Amino acid sequence: MQQSALPSARPPAGHLFRPRQKFLALTGWRSGEALTLRRADVDFGRRTAILGDTKTGRSIRPLSHRAVEILRGVRTAGDLFFPTPSGRKYVHFGRMFRGLIGDLPHDITSHVLRHSFASLANDLGITDATVAALLGHSSGTMTSRYQHSADAVLLKEADRVADATAALMGDEPAQGAVVPLRGLP
């Protein structure tokens, strides 16, 4: 079993993660995807984000309960969830990441959070195909072009990885759960 990178990077007690960094750790998203996330991209009811312009094109992402909690708590005047203090999109996230997290070796970047997310998902026994879907890797199927929300399996797995990540960061256990709908016509 491969050991994820997060346990060795556990912060000191009382360390406060900023919403941007925590969101990246809990979702495995690329920093550019998170920093350009607009309110119009998120369907809170379905816990889904539809990203129109990612490295692999249009992408539908499940949002864990923890990720939704972060997004609901973000208060900004504009459409972006994670703007600069002046309300614009971040251009040099790497410098900002280092400034907020602390003195890090040069090979530790925000992208390490994406790798840690994937490694932890693997440690939890989540299939490669599901991890790929959580990370937004292109599936290339025609069906995926017509989907507008994440399914219950992806939501459940997003919650599992986010909960495990949050536990490694010292957070309390999650309170939410995926509730299957029954008896619909």
C-alpha cells in the first residue's frame, strides 16, 4: 500500500488552513480550477461544480460536504469564491501558497495537495477510474458530455477522501451524509 504524502505534512496544533488551501486539499483540484471557480459554476443542492475551462476541457466535479461547507462560508463581493483582496483572480498562486503555508522546500507546491489527494484515495481503496473522475481527468466517453451532476458513488467517495484528509489536518469528523432518494416516480 502506498503511503500518502499528507501524514508527514501534518501541521502543528492550532495551525489554521485558509479556505483556498483547505479546499485544494479536500478536493484534489488544480489551483487554477479552484481560483477561477465562480458561484455560477456550483450547484449546492447537487454538490456539483461544472467547470467549463480546465486542462482537460469541460469537467463535472463532485463536491464533498466539507468542500461545500468551505464554499458556503466564503464571503466575497464578486463572483469568484477565492479572489485576491482586491477582488481579482490570483495570478501567482505559488507565491501566495508559500506565504500562507510557511517556509517550504521549492519542490513542495500547491500541486502536491492534488497528488496527496490521489494517494490518499488510493490508500482508501478507491478505484483508479473513480479517482480519475474526482480529479477531473478526461474520461473521453460520450455519456460524460451529457452529465450535469455527480452521481451518488462519486459524492460518497469525495466525502471519504475529504473526511480522511480533514482528519489528517486535525479537523472534527463530518456531520453530513449522502442520502439516497427512494420512491421517486
